[in-house]
Amino acid sequence: MENSGCKIKGCFVPMLASSILVAAGMYITENAIHLGWLQNLYRETASMWRPASEIGMYPWYIVRLLVLGFAFSALYCKCVKGKAESCGADGKSCPVKGVLCFGIVIGILIGTMSASNYLWIPIPAELAVKTFIGGILEGIVISLILGALCFKSKGE
């Protein structure tokens, strides 16, 4: 089967490298959100969470970040990269718009998954709303990392 229209063709090795950088960006963003911004809300609801010694289950947390980094890199490569490369060629497309659109959509997905805990766990609505906002911010950070990598590799 001919697959000449595949946007991921020639993208696999850079996608693996970007997965690590995206995972690192997610690690930093999630720590800023959950250990900084939301720390007081987590303290108020401490009885609902795992003990501090178990939170994150570090090896699995890293695996989670790497898997998500790969998935987001693959989605970016498939959905956005081809459009970003054409910026300026036709005077109509704008890579920044594609990058931010991707980030907001991914952020809404992350935020919705995080805020959904409100449906099953008796967390305060404020925590659900803030984790939703945090998810959107994380999605934007992910897309900015991927966009910067795409433009850097294009310029080389």
C-alpha cells in the first residue's frame, strides 16, 4: 500500500527526541501547577490523596510523561508540522496559529481529564476549575516546545 502522503514520514527520529523534551516540559509544568499553584488546595483535601511518600510513584510517573510526550509529538507531527513548514511560502498560513491551536486543543483534553476527578472524587469545585486551567497551560507549553523544535529543525 502506497503511503506517500504520510506526514510522519521522515519525522520518527526527531519525534523520539522531541518526546523527551516534551516530557521534561510537562514535568516542569506539572510541578509548577501541582506543587506550587495548587499546593494549598491539595493540603485542604489531604485525606483524599495518597500519602506524600506514594504520590507520583516516580518510575511510573516518568513512564507516563514519556508515553504522553511521544503521543503529543506524534500528533503534532501528523497534524501541525506540515502546515508549519509552509509558512511564508503562500503568504496565507501562519505556523504560530497552528501551534497555539494545537496547544489549546491538547490543553482542553488534558484539563478535562484532570478536572473530571470532580465527578468521582469529592474535590472542591475550585480545584477542578484550576486543574482545567492548568491543563490548558500545560497544552500550550507542550505546543510551544514542539513548535520551537519544528522551526529550529526547519532553519538548520
